[in-house]
Amino acid sequence: MRAPSIRELRAGLWATARALAEALLVLVVLATIAFLALRILPGDPAALVLGDHASEVERAALREKLHLDEPMWMQYARFLRGLGTLDLGDSLRRPGVSAFGRVGEALVPTATLAATSVGFGTLFGVSAALLAVGPWLGARRVWVERMLEGLAATPLLSFAPLLTYLLAVRFRVVPLPADPDAGAAGLLFAAGLLAVPLGAHVGRTTRAALSRIRRAPFLAVAVAKGLSPIRVWGLHALPTVSGPVLTVVATQLGALLGGAVVLERLFERPGLGLLVLEAYTTRDVPVLEAAIVAGGAMFVLAQGAATILHATIDPRVSSS
């Protein structure tokens, strides 16, 4: 393998620096929107946190603690400084616990749910695409194509509660995801529900990409050598369409993380979804700001990882 030239190394470093700068800019813009939105919400955060029976002195003390009595530009400068040091203050509902500390506790189960869903969705989508394109099903492959089209157009909330009732309540095949004793089974069931829309999109994209190379010369050579259909489509055709697969996974990550938050709220599972809802309801401003920034960072990091993996599999991406 040829060693990369100085020019190629410089181009790679420049591309990496540009990607990091773009990611940082996205996070700053997202954090700024969260900062402004939380300060124009109706209601006094001090009154919402302390309750109607709190005195004006207590409310003024809380406003001073949150620096809400300062000019907006000073609040924003303080916010950016705290963002850089990962210190947006303590939670108002749990004094002595930092906002990012609470977010860190909630982020682990959400990231675990999202990562498991990505694995399930990718496996389901790629397998369905291979069945729809390969020679195994013959004319019945159209059933797989229709299934992918239907699932891709079906909202998560239209089937998740129904399947949960049937499988967890009615027939008791799986445990309730909100059950503290559900353990790994509850995680796998919730991740499976979340993986259905992602898998449908991955399957449609993979099927379309595989269909375009069906008559490619390198596949004809592989068939002429007597290779099995599994080796032809799985080892030769599939790696060449990894780019579109990773692209659709990256573009669906936002919806996937949003779906994870929705499922956490639906199933009362601990995670970022419940924390955001609790922080919004109680106007726990530091926690809400930290949660929004952390969610955006997780999305940006996931997309960056998909881009790096794509460039590793297909070197043409990094050189373009």
C-alpha cells in the first residue's frame, strides 16, 4: 500500500480541522438558541422553582444565583464561559449536584438505547435489502419491498404503544421496558421498536444502491467464478454500497435520538428524555441548558463517527 504524500496528509488534516470547526459552530449555535429560548419562556423561573408561597426576597436571591438580574450580554458571556468549562451551575432541583453531572447520569442509558437501535436497524435494513435484491425469494421479493415502504412511512408512536400492549401486557412475551427488573430484555425490546423506522430507511437505501450495481462487471465475474449468492452479494456487492448506508444512518440519527427521548417518556425509562421533561416542567434552567447541549453534542459526534467510518471504508471520500 502506497504511503500518503505530504499533500494528502495536509489535505486530511485540513478536512479534519474544518469538520471540527463546523461541529463546534453547530454546538455554539444550538447552545445560543437554547440560552435565548429559556430566557424568553413565559413565567418567572424563580417563582416556578420556589412556588407561589415563596417571598420576594427568596425569589430575588434565586434570580441573583441564576444571574437573571444581569444584562443579557453578561448572562450570555457567563453562559459561554461555563459552556467551555462544562460548568453551567448546579441543578435547582438537586442542590450540590452539577447540571452536567445530572445530564451525564441520564446520557448513558439514552446513548445505550440509541447505539443498540442503530445496530438492530442496520442489521434489519441490510438483511431486508439483500433479500429484496438477491435470488433467494424470486418474485416474492416484492413483499419485502412493500414492507420496507410501509414501515418507512409509519410513525413510531403509531405502532410502539400497540406492540407494547400486545407483547408486554396481553401476551407477556417481553417485559415492560419501564419495569426496573426488565434489565437487558427491556432494553432490547425498546431498542427493537426504535430500530424499525431506521431499519426501513436503511433497507430502502441499500436495496436501491444494490439494484444499481446488479449488472456490474465485477459481480458478473464473481458469479462466473462459481461463488455462492451469499458471497456475491454479501462480500462483493455490499461493501461497495456502504457509503449510502452510512449516509442514511447519519441523517436518521437526529430522528433516532428524538425517538429515544420519546420512548423514554412513553415507557418511563430513565434517560435524557425524562430529564429534559422534568427540567422543563420545573424550569431547572442549568440542567435544561446542559441537556440540550449534550444532546446536540451526541448527535454531532455520531455524525462525525459515521463520516470517519465512511472515509475509512471508501478512501475516495477523504480524497474528494
